[in-house]
Amino acid sequence: MSLDRYITGKDDSTQQPLGIGGKSLQNWMFQGSFASEYNNFFTMSEVNRRIFDQPIRSIGEMVVGRRTFDIVNGWNGSHPIAGIPIVVVTHEPPNEYAEQDTIFHFASGFHRAIDTARQIVGDKEVSIGSASNVEKLADELHLHITPVLLGEGKKLFVRSN
């Protein structure tokens, strides 16, 4: 997340999933020589690797919104964190999507998605991996703040009156 609370830059799309300037938010995941134990695609400093890898050990399922799923094209069927099934919150599951290494479930409504995830995870944690859902139900937040100002884009926390 940027210092001004953005998790993407302006104009995020399938061609530019993090929007204009948004790549700078994830530079910390690619500027080191220590590979994540979950995917050597991520190479970080030793400290960042520990911070990145530690919570993954306890995750049994991830819940994401349909917009996230669409923008990243369903990770082409293989989420970068292998072995973690994903529940997509949507009122209309896609007719087709890439199926590779990741198991996808589709649930109508956030609470139904959480219930679906909890049935699958056993004694592991449910991770919420999209901005529009994180505020609805979160016991713990892991925020990675990048020292950059984006000025516009998608904010993680949006006040509603």
C-alpha cells in the first residue's frame, strides 16, 4: 500500500493490473536475493522474505473479489502461492477460466465465500486478498507500506458516510 493508502495506481486493468505507477508498490518483493520458499518468482531481502513467508504457512484458503480475479485473468489458473485454493466472491461465476494448479471456488456474496472457505480450511486461516472485502471481516491485517505517493487509484480503506 502507498503512503496515501492506494493499493493500485490509476487505471488498473488486465494489461496493467496495478495501474499507473502501481508496480512500485510491489518492488520490495523483487529487489533481493532471497527467494520465497513458496515461489522463487519472489526474490526479496532476507527480512522481507521472512515477513512474506511466515503468514503463508497458516493460510488454508484465500478469498478474493471477482474484480481481482478478472484483472489478473485468474492468474492463468495458477496463483503465485501454490497449493492455496481460492474462493472468488461473485454473483456470476465465469463461464470459463484457465484451470492449472489452483483450485477455484465461486460463491455469491462475501459471507457465503467466507463460509465456503472455512469449510475447506480445517484448522488453517482464511486470507482475504482483495481490497473491497478486507474491511468486512478481518481479525488481523498484514500491511506492507511502500514509501511512495500515488495520488490516485484504488484505496484500501474507503470511508463511507
